Amino acid sequence: MKENRITRLVKQDKKLLIAYYMPEFPVPGATLPVLEALQESGADLIELGMPYSDPIGDGPVIQDAAHKAISHGVHVGSIFEMVRKARNGEGCKKITTPILLMGYSNPLIAYGGDCFMDDAVRAGVDGLLIPDLPPEESEDFLERAKHFGLSVIYLISPVTPPERIELIDSMSTDFSYCIAVNATTGTGKLDAAGMDEKIAEYLKRVRQHAKKKFVVGFGIKDRERVLKMWELSDGAVVGSALLQHVATATTPEETAAMAADFWKSLR
Amino acid sequence: MTQKVTYSAPDEFGHFGIFGGKFIPETLVKNAADLEEEYLKAKDDPEFRQTLDNLLRHYVGRPTPLYHALRLSEKQGGAEIWLKREDLCHTGAHKINNALGQVLLAKRMGKKRIIAETGAGQHGVATATVCALFGLDCIVYMGEEDIRRQAPNVARMKLLGAQVRPVSAGSRTLKDATSEAIRDWMNNPEETFYIVGSVIGMHPYPMMVRDFQAVIGREARQQVLEQAGRLPDVVVACVGGGSNAIGMFYEFLPDAKEVELIGVEAAGEGLDARHAASLTKGEIGVLHGSMMKLLQDEHGQVQEAHSISAGLDYPGVGPEHCYLQKLGLVSYTSTTDREALAALDALAKTEGIICALESAHAVHYAMKRAAEMPKESIIVVNLSGRGDKDMGTIMEELKL
């Protein structure tokens, strides 16, 4: 596979801090300023959500953000356009941070498989994470993505058996994404008693069976959690907490300022 | 003798041609795999079969009759219309056939907490019923809009000891209730059994629900041979998610060269207005873990379906129906809200049977076809449920 910003990033010897952001949340026009704010305050990789009307893996925060994004006119094509502008520095500083698109398969199917890959690469997207496209359903998808030089990241969950961790690790092009707890996004489950031991044991199991790097997300909300995940894995993903933090913003500028404040508090 | 059709689906990955499959987040992969493994074992276990058969017979009241609707047939002046009386099942619809099968599976797997989604409330009532029967905790997700439309069923579920959780997301109907039930399953994967009510969702649900509902067609085929002395010319069933239809059609699929199989979708206010006709007007997509034909906009956002009957109000449709349509083994058509109401009224007046608004869609098609066919022809209609739950809507619409 050709090199891209993600393949270069994972070669570095550093723990990753990854942001998940839903475009145009909470106000139209917020995307480019937020991308700039996240880059400037030290996000190593940005996952950009592709909103879908029926996100079965998401809790209320990302569901709400997806519905807002859709009502603000966000769709696959408009996300490509935003990424293209970000890469060219139109409307914000030039964004050089790796960008991973994360979203459900239906909008991608509706856009059209091969066009999707081609247009994503042209826009400056580096990789894809499609939560409802597990290994069993994605052989063709993975081959096509690799052909276009796009990274593909697969999910591992606490109930994934060891031999399947090995399969997922072998399919993920650069790193795998471990779902921290058996839950939808943004639940408070990580705070439950006895969770620290459970998650340590789980990530130790992943380390034993994965050759590539892996990061952890779902329910990571503050610096304490980020540091904990850095001890146990190669990176932490923060999504719902970021969206919650900027949810009350009324202008793009305010959204960007709030995103920057929050992101600095994590580093 | 007419050639029999060989049909075998899904494949081992749950694919019906390009449809079906397991488009699910990793957290659900193990749940789905465990369920499939247990179901395949149970299916071939004589003890499991016998327990289920006994309950279907003595608790549900199977076999349900196949009834020759003489006055309705006479009114149309053509083919004989026969009704497969699933409305006479305990709880008033075919949904109990599947709920019973799945609750026995839940017991086998040692799961104590049962969740379900419901649209019209028939599946919710069926699930609440079998949970009461086996003393299991029951949580039913139901859209706020459906709770409003189907108040009597909400009360029934509560009376049966179930907790009804209102879903306020999206269109507040079956689609959103299903998403919420799937999320619950993700959040509680170990102790929870999810009883899906239709032939939708990720593998193995479309296959398993079909197998539990196939009793409808198995009985109907035997009954029509016994009572009329031959196979019917046409078999009709309504299609929302499609469980009563697949249950009716499955055993007739080998006969598909001589028996015309017709699925009737909800055309709502008309195919150019708000409707729920996914097979007629939908595009290929993924919803609730399965590839299917789906009502969606150009950007792949799922659109709200509309039908006067809450049970047909689903923007997708079972993957096997998409496959059967593609193979040409079943033809799909649609009936509007108005036409369904008129058929419901006619059936009540000629036969003394108040059917569900869902089933009325199939009745309408059968009446229309009967009028065009010679007297010796036979049409079998799956009368999937009774209409008590719809009395509110019926009173409003027919100004009673």
C-alpha cells in the first residue's frame, strides 16, 4: 500500500491522542475552524464523522450530533469538499493532520463504492473506519481501499476472542481501534467499579495477540483517562466528550475556541 | 407435473444473494455468532422441537384454520378466497410463533433479560406474553408515535409485566425502536437476549424468524390440499418487515412455478407521496445490520416510512424478500391506506371478521385479483392479525 499521513504517523514512536468530531456541529461553518483548533492544540489524528440517520453503535451525544449535522446539510460529498479546503488551507490554516473518516456503510454505498474511494483520496482523506463493516463483510472493501492508498481501521471489542483479535489485527492496515467497554459511544460505563482491572486485562490480551498498534476509544473523557489508556495501549480517542464540550457554542469561532480549550486540557 | 423450484438460502454467512449478512459493530459480532450456534443446535434437537410444537398447539392454538370466505368470494364474483386465520392465534397475530421460538432459545442460553422492539405492538405483546409465561424480565422499545397510535397494546404489555420504553429519536416508529433495542443489546451483551420481531436485522435473525414463522405456510399448504383438493393459484400476504409473508411463502417456494406468490407492501398515501413500499421504491442499502432495499434519500439517509398500519411502517424490508424479488419467485405490489380500509370494512361486513390494518392490505389485493379470476381459482390470503388494536384508527377513519 502507498504511504499516507496515517502510515507515517504510526511509524513514529509516540502515544497518540485522537479526536473524533462530527462536521458542522453544533453550528454550520464550524468544521474548518475546529479542524484548525484541534491541529493547533495537538491532535495527532482527526476522525471526522460521516453522519447517518440510524447510528446503531452510538449513544445519545453522537446520535444528536449526527442529526444536527444532517440538518445542517452535511453529506459525504460535502465532507469531501471540507477536507479538500482544509488540505488547501481555504478558510483555515493548512491542515496536515491525518484525517480518518468514520461512519456507517449506508451513506458510502449511496455515494457509490469506487467513486467514494477515489474522491476521498483526491480530497485528502487518509483512511476509513466503518463500524458496521466487520471483517466478514469487507474483503472487497479492504482491497479497494488499499488499492486507493487508504488506510482501513477495524474495531476490537472486549468480547472479541483471541483468534479474532489476530484476524482483525492482520486486516487493519495501520492500527486497530479497541472499543473500551461493551457499549455504545459516550456511556459512563468506564467509571463503574472494577472497570480498571477489567480494561487492563482486556488490553493486555489485545497486546498479546496484536502485532500492530492499537488505540482505545468509547468513554474516554478526560486527561486522567487518556493517561491511563496511554499506559495500556498506543493511543486514546476522545469523541463524545469533545462534542459535549462544544455543544453550547453558537458560532464557528466559539466552537473552535471551546474545542481548543478542551483539547489542551487533555494533553 | 410441474417442475419444482429448488431454493436454498441464506449461505453460511447469512447472505441471500447480495442481501442480508452481518453489518454490525464488533461488539455485536460475538452475540450474533453465539445466537447462530445455539439456534443451529436447537433446530435439530428433537426435545426443543417438541417443546415448541406442544406450546404452539396447546398455548397458541395451532394449527390455525384455513377458512373459505364464501360471502367475500361471492361478493367479488370470481376466485375462491381462503383465509389463513393467524388472527386466531393467542395474542391476536402470527408474531407469537416467533416470540415463542426465540424465548425457548433464550432459556436454553440461560439469558434472563429479554428485549424487543415493536411497531404496532403485536410483537411487543407476543414477547411480553412469552416472558410472562417463562418468568423472564421483559423490556420493549416502542416509538412514541406508535405508543400514541397503539395505546391498547401498550396497556396489554404493561399488564403482562413488561416495561415499555418510549423511543423519541427520529421518526419515533419501528425503525427507531429497533435501533434503540440494538443499542441496548450492545450495552448489555452478556445477560440479554434480543427477540427480533421480523425477518430483519443481522444474521441469523432473518433466517431464524423465517424458520419459526414457516409453520404458517406448512399448515396452509397441507390444509388447502386437504380442504380444496389442490394447490392454490395465488398466495397473498402483506409485507412490512415481512415475517408473516415469508412464513406463508416459504413452504410454497418449491411450487412457485404453479403457485403465484404475492407480497403486498403499504403504498400509504400513494407511491408518489408518503408510503412504506421498500421493495417497490427502495434502493439497496444497509439498515439494522442487514443489506436490503431501503427507502432513503440520495445521500443514504434513511427516510421515514408511512402507513396507516403501524406494523408496515418500516423503511426497510427483510433481505430474503429482496432476494425472492430478484429471483422472480415472489412478486411484490402495494396497497394504499384507503384501499386497505375499504377491504377491512368489506371483510367485516361479509364475513364477520375484523382483521388488522396490516392484513387488510393483503385482503385488498386478494379481492381485486379474485374479481379478475375464474370461479374455480383459489387465492389463499394470510390473515396475519386481528383488528382490535386498530379500533382507534378505524373509528377515526371510517367515522364510526
